[in-house]
Amino acid sequence: MATTRAAERLLDRLEQIYPEAECALIYSSAWQLLVATILSAQCTDKRVNIVTAELFQQLVTPAEMAAADLHTVEGLIHSTGFYRNKAKHLIGCAQAVVHDHSGQVPADLSKLVALPGVGRKTANVVLGNIFNIPGMVVDTHVKRLSRRFGWTLKSDPVQIERELGLLLPSARWTQCGHTLIEHGRACCKAPTPYCSQCPIVELCPRFGVDKSR
């Protein structure tokens, strides 16, 4: 397993390579980011951004989403996949935000994950990008890369989040997610990474040898 020093050294290098890594979802409020992240499950950020451009024109506030017709929402988000469940979650989430939180997205992990359709990944995306509260986002890219880097041996996202949280200082959690996602999309792909083109291969315990150790 990696040490904090080794993990931070690798992360430092990746942050130099991807200095502009950030959330790829387009949003202008906590509610919009919450909705977009719910829609991003099993869907590309590019597709989500196309869908939310129209969705946020028709249903602007949590109150409007809470009162929306289910079939209308399904039609608006159809192309994101799993649209029936997502539509139910969006309406249920909006109703909870309106009724339980006075229409404001809560800045609290336990309150966020209590909302319909919101898991720890979605909650951490909102906390880190909106409220500047450190959150370790574990999506498919972060899961894959953290295992390849030897940062964790776990497969369960919650356990991975816990181990990465212990490995890295909290101040780095949010940006770490952005950076690993960027590298996962660009190079460290599934199922086969582009190791011959990887700029940090000498630091990777699986595919390289860190000669600085």
C-alpha cells in the first residue's frame, strides 16, 4: 500500500499535468449541480450538459421541479439513461429540499445523502464544488486509478473513500477527484491504460518503478 508521501508525490505530478482539472458539469447554483450530478450516473458529463441546458430553462427552481409532472421530467432527461428512476429521484429530491430545507440545498453530508437519489459521491461533489467543504469523490475513474496506484485494495466506493481520506490530507480531497478523473479520461483508461504514453508511469507502482524511493 502507498504511503501518504508517495501518494502526494504522484498527485503533485498529476496536478502539474492537469492544472485546469475541474468539475466538467455546467451549473450556476448548488441545486443545478445537485441535479446534474444525479443525472450523470451512467451517463457522460457532455450528455448531461446538453440535457440540463434545456431542463434548467423549463424547471428553474427546486419548487418548480417538486411540482413538475413525472412524464414531463422523464421526457426532458430521457437521453441520460435510466430516466424513469432519475425523474422520480429528481422530483423527490426537490420536494425534500423544498419541504425540509426551505428550498436550499443543505451543506451537510448526512442531510444530502438523506435526499432521494443522492449518494455519497453526489454529496461530495456538491460539498466540494459549492460549499468548499472537502469531499472525496469516488466515481469509476477514481476507483480504478486509486486501485492501480496502490492507494487502496478495496472495491466498495465507501471503503475507498474512507481509505483515500486517511491517505491524503483533507485539503486535497476535492481537487484530487478532479485530477484523477482527468487522468482517467485522458490516459489511465479502462480496461487498458495507455501506459506507454503515461506521463507519470515512473511513479505508478503497477506499471512503473519510482526510482526516487
